[in-house]
Amino acid sequence: MDQTATTTHTITTTTTTCCVVGGGPAGMVLALLLARAGIRVTVLEKHADFLRDFRGDTVHPSTLALLDDLGLAERFARLPQRRVNTVQLPIGDGRSAVTVADLTVLPGPYNYVAMVPQWDLLDLLVAEARREPTFELRMNTEATSFLVESGRVRGVRYRTADGRTGELRALLTVACDGRGSLARSRPELGLREFDCPMDAWWFRLPRHAGDPRGLVGGAGDRFLTAMIDRGEYWQCAALIPKGTDARRRAAGFDRFLADFTAAAPWLADRAPGLRSWDEVKLLDVRLDRLRRWHRPGLLCIGDAAHAMSPVFGIGINLAVQDAVAAARHLAGPLSRGTVRLRDVRAVQRRRRPTTVATQTLQRAAHARFIAPVLRGRPPLGGAARAQRAARLLTGRRWIRRVPAYFIGYGALRERPPRAAVRRP
């Protein structure tokens, strides 16, 4: 790799064409696409590996089709996974549900959601990216600040896990480091936040052979649950009213177990396997977006640009589609060595409508479904009205395609740059 390096005291300076901050799905997809286009790209990931639990694991048709375009479909299919064809919301006592989207109406082969541990997906993307000579991944390396010269971002300063510091200079820096992104501290980007009615508790429970498969939900008294099938265990989420974590924990662990088993009675025999609050992690749910995703030399995508609610599990796929659009718009300018403000602005113009539409849908789900349940009221105006809405959504085939396509592909389907496409 044609890379320069100089050392002054303890500060090491290296250069690359594109610095990607964050090795999540958006960062790894962007890096792979750019590396296949022959662009030098360096990914900085602050952790030592990708093995972090309680992350989103839904891989929607848009991402499945992308993996096919990249020649990775067969390798992805060999990963442990469950497949889900419908997206449902529980109503009443949790024993019935409203079907929000039926993905079987979409053309095959990708008319389902694959439930795959995120670390397996990331390992697959990294292994493929490492085939490209212009790709570099630095684990245990955290970006600590931006290098700014004459009003333009020129890269980042970083710190490694063993305390070494350095600078990585780049033509373009892309923030893919989630809702805690370094870029979000920049006031000129303007963060807009929306109310969220809930936080989430995450925990694990054993899974038995006769259990349901895929994604399972439940509803109880001021309590909502979602269980993700991980094969040997359930990754469970319990939704609670926003800001009530401390009060609910003070009410006692037995009260939590009782609430949970009331919402998911078929798991009652396993709930005692949870021994203490130490096994229940809090997720502070947020819904927000930057007014500006860019400044000269900097672009934000994925959760760095727009933090999504876990509703419908579409945050990962929105981030991946951001990465695809960014690669298509920026591969040319990066290869020519000149990235102008209009180039990064074009990515936001392309992706912002889908982001706004998706967050509008999530806000509606918050207001019409989640908030009423957490207040002890019937969702969607009551079970009868909810069933009528479900019949409308799942009635005529052309109507069924609308929510299915939106959840499967988003408002706009993104195509990777031609240089990145590989066919077996």
C-alpha cells in the first residue's frame, strides 16, 4: 500500500484517501465498496472485536440484494440465521398481533428478513475487504478529534488501546461511529431530536427446541417485549416508559420478572434464569437526525447522521443504504483526488428523504402503538380498530406491496458503484 508515515516524538502521522471512523455495518460496507473501486480507505474501530451483544441483527432485503451484487450471497447464506417473512405488532394481551408488512409479496429470492448476529455479518465484510490491497482496518483505535485546517476537516487524531497517539490525514473523513459520534459535537451540524416514549432493557434467556422461530413480540400491562431468535438463546428486549429505569429497578427484580412473564407467558419457565439486574442492560432509545450531515472534508452517515428507534429493526439497513449511496457519489471524486462540498452534500440530498420518511413512520408507531401500551391504554384505538387497519394493509396485493417494499428496501433503493459489483 502506498502510504506515507512520519514520526515526531510520540505522534505518528499517516495518510490515506478516505478515513472511515467506526467499523459497524455502514463503515464496513462503505470501506469495502471504496476499496473495490481502488480507493485507499482506512477504517478506525475503537474496539478489539465485533463481539458486542444487544445490537440489531435484522438484515433486510435491501442488504441481502447488496450482498448478492457483491458476490457474497452464498457465503452469507452459510451463516447461522433465522428468516422472518412478516413484521407484526402485538395487541391486546399479546396473544394476537397486527401484521404491518408481509414480505412474501415481494419478488424473490429476497422476500424475507434474515436474523443474523451482527458480528458474523461484519466478519464477512472484513474478510472480503481484506482481499483488496487498498483496504486497511485498525482495531483498538479510537478517533479523539478532527484535524481541521482552513475550515476543512483533514482527518483525525486517534488513540490506541495501549496509549499510543497519532494522526491520520485524509482527503475525506466519513463518520460512521453511531449516535455517540465525534462529529455530533460540532454545533454547525445542528442536531434535531424527537420525543421517544420508551427505553429498552436488553437481556438473554435460553431458547428451547419447540419455541417459535425468528422475531416474537408480546404485550402486557404497560409493558412490551420483543424476542430475537439467536438459535441457542433469545435476545430479549423489554420496552419501558422513557426515563423510568431507576424507578422500576427500585421496585424490585421480582416485579420485573412478573411483568415480563405476563407479557410473554410462554417464557415463564425460563425467566428465573435471570438472577439479578446486572444481567439487564439499559438502552437509552433516541430518535434524531442532523440538519447537516457534512462540512468540507467530512460526511456523516448511518446513526452518526440519524439515530433510529429500534421499531421495525430498520436502522442497520438504512445505514447500509447510506453507505451504498455515499460510495456511488464519492468514488469518482475520491479517485480524482478532489472532493468538493457539493459532492458530500449530494449524499445528504439523496438519503435525507428516506431518513425523514422512516423516522416519520417510527414516530407514528411510537404515538399510536408504543406510547398507549406503556400508558396502559389500548394501542391503535383498540383491538377491533387495529384489526381493521391490518385488513386494509394486507387486503389487495398492490396495497400489501407498499409497506412490504418500504420495510424491505426503504423509500429509495440504492445500487453500488459498478466497480464494486462481483458476480460468482
